[in-house]
Amino acid sequence: MSEVDVALPLAGLILLIIIMLWTMVWTAIALWKSARNRQIAWFIVLFILNTMGILEIVYLAFFQKNKAIPLKVRKTSATARKKTRKKNSKKK
């Protein structure tokens, strides 16, 4: 076997790994966004079809909703946290 014979399969393997990583990243992002935006049809299509990231990029660029459904986060001020700590330390 010559060096050329070994280099071609190695180059093909490296290219395959790069394509797989590319696809996995775009698919994961598109699935996450479609699930968060409750776009079930898009989620199913993106989950079933493998388009090497092309359909995922099209979805992310043109079809996803602009805003994700907001999570309700309770904000507390630093003084409110201090008061809570004082109350908890008195109970001990």
C-alpha cells in the first residue's frame, strides 16, 4: 500500500466526521428552537429528515418564531435576599 492509498480513506473519514458534527449541531439547535416555540410540525420534520443541516438552517433563518415562550423568573433584590437570610438564621 502506498501513502496515497492510506491518505484517501483517512481524508474521507475526516470529512465524514466533519459533516456529521455539522449536521448534529444544526439539527440540535433547530429541534430545540422548534420545541421551545411549540412548532410540532417543524419538530417532526426536522427530527425525521436528514438534510445535512440545510433544512435546519432554513428553519432557523426564516420560519422560527421571533420570540421563545418566556420562562417566569422571580427576581429578588439583594436586600430581600439579605432579609430572608436573617429570618432563616434566626429560626436555627
